[in-house]
Amino acid sequence: MQSSELDIIAEGVTKSFGNIQALRGIDLKVKKGEFLTVFGPNGAGKTTLIKLLATLTKPISGNVIIANHDIKKEPDKVRALIGVISHDPYLYENLSAIENIKFFASLYGIPRSEGRSTEVIKQVGLESRMHDLVRTFSRGMKQRLAVARAIVHEPKILILDEPYTGLDQHGSRIFGDMLKWLKTQGRTIVMTTHNISEGLELSDGVAILSAGRIAYYNETNKVEFEEFKEIYFEKVNI
């Protein structure tokens, strides 16, 4: 596969924290427009991998290239091209929804930020609450507003770290519908999750991270749900 077809390339990536080796030689390629879901138990290295892709930390060895930019050499260029959604929505509770999004839009130097902020709030279905303080929002509403925050600068790549955490069934369904909408826009998406059914439903490719290594990768349409569950528990118990 040509590098021009890829938005994310990780080669031989290692990362340690003191004596703890979080990533042990990660090799990963994500095609433009692909939705990749990375599964794995707690402590597998998922959050460390996400932090690397989000330029929040750097590898000890190996390389990570995002949209043709090396995260160690050009982190600012990478940050302009990515949006990050986590289990923590990273919003200001004492500001309104529109004030939050306008603030983040200003960080990206977006002209006419009020119009763009209003547009993304409408896209996530929060138009009627846009002037309400975020502290009055439900967990699901905060996650929807976090999506607006992440896409206000129209990133081509989205990085999602356990975004379903804390959502009830209703919130999970709405959030899943939003991810399907984001996928239709042709964005490249990498998501970590514990939820096998939701991860398989949304993704084009699936990977299992275990003990800091990619233990499994396949195209989603080549693996059945029950088969994947068996593979998952086999790989994470190695």
C-alpha cells in the first residue's frame, strides 16, 4: 500500500514509563477514510497509543506519521488536522455550550467563529440548549458537545479514547448515530473501546492490543461477532 493512501503510519513504536513498558513495538497502518477500532483490556496500552496519535506524548523509539507529518518533528501541523474525543469531554462547566465551542474555535484561529460554532452545535443536535451552562447537561449531551468541540476546525482525522464510558443505553445509541454520521463524511477515525458490539458495528478494521502489542488485526467484514469475541479473549489472555 502506498503511503499516499494512508493517514496514519506507526512503525516499531515503543513507549515506557519508568520500568513499565506500555507499548512494545507497535506497527499500525490506517487508510484514509478508514474507521479502525482498537480493542483491549485495561493496561493493554490503548490510552498510551491514543496519546501518541494525539501528539500528547512522544515514542521512545519508532515513528508515527499522521497525514504525512512526523509527530515528533511537526506536532503543531498534526494537531491542526486531528480532533480528539475522550471519556472526559474537556469542556468548561460554567460556560454555555456556544461559549465553549467559540473558545475552542478561537484557539484554531477560525474566522467568524460564532457562525461555525452555531453550525456544529446544530449538527450534534444541541441547538435548543446552546445558551445553557454545560454543568446542566447530561453525560450524553456533554459527549455530543465534545464532538462539536472536536470537529469545529473540520479535522480530517478523529481520535476517540473510550468515548462510550459513562453513557447509558439511550446516550450510547445517540452517540453511535453521531459516529455513523462522522464516518459518512470520509474522515479517518481511530477509536478505542471495550464494547465489542458497538466497535464492530461502526468499524472497517479491528485490532486487538494486548500487553503493548498488536495481537490481532483484520477487516471487520471478514470476522463474525461470536468469532471475534473468542479471538479477543484468546488474545488478551496470552
